[in-house]
Amino acid sequence: MRHQGRIRKWLAAAAGAAALLSVLPGPVATATAEDRSALAGRYLNLHQCVYTTAFGGDFFTTVVPSGDGRFASGTNTSATADQSLSCGSGDGNFSTLHPWAGFDTLDLNAGRYLNLHQCVYYSDAQRDHVTTVAYLGGGEFSARSNVSDTRDTAPDCGPGRGLYRLVPLLSDVKVLDLTAGRYVNLQQCVYYYGRNGFNDHFTTVVPTTRDGRFTTGTKVSGTVDTAPTCGPGDGNFTLIPLLSGTKALSRT
């Protein structure tokens, strides 16, 4: 990416951001089947938007609107299943890349747990990461997020393809107990690395328990989150608050 002025603005904003740790809620009573069927927000329509420059080689993902709103995502809860992908137009330098962008509709009535899978891929040649959380139909880059009465214990990811291979250290699954509160607080944390002519944005949506430096505060709660809770990065990748975001998805 050759837009250093904007990058410096993002990094300046990142320097003032406090690194926080996620706080997870404790369990509460299990909802009955009748309770579930009454919920208006039956479907989690998970929109995965992937942006890149005209030059390629630097991809980043949003599943909720970014802090500046230009990198929007249509992720929502609704009584109906969405039929098409909804993404922002970008900022004039970055625009959507549809081969990796896509959406997945998850029936929240299907079980107690939302198993949110995050799959992160890396290209040595491009020195670039790309993140997926949705099942895109093909197997190579799909994350098999699902709703079930069973807790998933490991991320279910495609192996990647071509230059991009799966990075197990940064991939993970977050089990969200849907009985724990009204809101699915979905968070994204975007990090940036730029050195030696390479630029790499990197997104996390679930806490990476294998590498806690890139954690997020995604959780189910009775309260609305108003800001993302992001890890500090690893010293090479710096948090970009302008591109990070959170969205409280109500089930009622």
C-alpha cells in the first residue's frame, strides 16, 4: 500500500489507544425452546467484507463497521435471512474484493452455542494476512461458524490455496453461550505492519487463545458494548482503532 500519510494517521491514533483485556460473562440459566422461538433476531446474518488496494497484496477483513464507517459491513440479527452481501465502498484507496468477501446466515434457534470460527491465512510471498469467519461455499478459505448444542473445541478451517496457507497460531474458535444475555457483542480488531516495502493489515474477531496478543472482546452479554476491547499486538503489528469496531446484535 502506497498511502503513507493515511497510514501515519492510523498509527498515530493507535499510539493513544489503551490495550485492554476481554472480560467474559459467567453462565446463566438455559433458555427453553419456547423462549428461543419468541426471539425476533432469529438469524445472525454474518457479512464478511474484504478490502484491498488496486495493487493487491494487502487485504483486511471487516465484519462490523469500522470506526470511520467507510469500511462498513451489513452484519445484523433479523427475523429473516439476508439474501445478499452488504459492504461499504471503502475509502477510495481500498475497495471490496468479492472472491474472499461473502456472507453466512446462522440460525440462532438451532442450539445453545454460537461457535464462531476464525481462520487466518498468510502468504510468505506477499507478506500478507487475510481473515475469514464465514462459510463461503468453497472449502479453501471457509470458516465453519455454526450454532449448535455442542461446544466446538477447535477451529474448522479450510487449508488455504495458492500463496495463502492457514496459520493455526492465529486461528481459533470462540464458543458464545446464547443464554448469557440479549446481545451478541461482535468485535473486530485490526492491526497494521509496514516495513521494507510491505504493508499488511490483519484482523481478529475472536480472542486468539493460542496467541493472546491479538485478543478481542467478542461475547454475549446483557449489556451493549460501545467500543472494542483489543489486545496490544506483538510489537510489530500495531492496533489501528480507526479500522476496529464493535456492534451489539440484539436477539429481541
